[in-house]
Amino acid sequence: MTIAAEAGQLQLNAMEPVIVLNILQSMRMLTRGMKVLREKCIDGIEADRERCRELLENSLVAVTALNPFIGYAKASQVAKQALTERRSIRDIVLSEKLMNEAQLAQAFSPDNLLGHEKRQ
């Protein structure tokens, strides 16, 4: 015991209760903060589906969804044309007759974009 006491192994940490108190107070503050954030900022938020669809179709990133349908080379050309002409991917694909409306709907479907749809 004497050797352990001399090595400091039996000393009590007098600050442990203060540390634990601060941790518990911080947890309570975070919990209350998350509750207020949810009540004041998150509850009631709804996605504007039409605006989301519009942003997706006007994004050049959307061209990657066309790769399995028209191939990388054509999809790349569509992206370049959309960028230079400031037109949507959908508009260019339809005007160039690379795909029809039904095929585009399938390509831009949430299941396809999320990788859940089986391709033939």
C-alpha cells in the first residue's frame, strides 16, 4: 500500500465531480438546443417537389443518370451542349431525339437515381 500511495495510484481526483457536472450540464444544454431547433426551424418544413425536379433537370450532374441509357460519349456531348447553350438536359435530349419522354422519366425517376431500379 505504501508503494502504491507513493506512486500516486491511490489518490482521488478531486476534480471528477466538477468534470461530471459539466458534462451533464452540457448534455442538458445540447438536448434543449436540439429541441428548440426542431420546434423553431425544422417542424413544418416541406420539400417543394416541383422546384426540386426543376433544379435536378437543370443540373449538369443529372446527365450521369443518362449514361446507362445513351452512353457516356453522348451524355458528355449533351452536358457540353447544355452548358454552352444554357438549356436543360431534358430539352436537349428530346430535341436531339436521343430518348423519349417515357425514357427520360425512367432515367430521372427517384428509384433509378438512387440505384434501386433494375435496368434491362
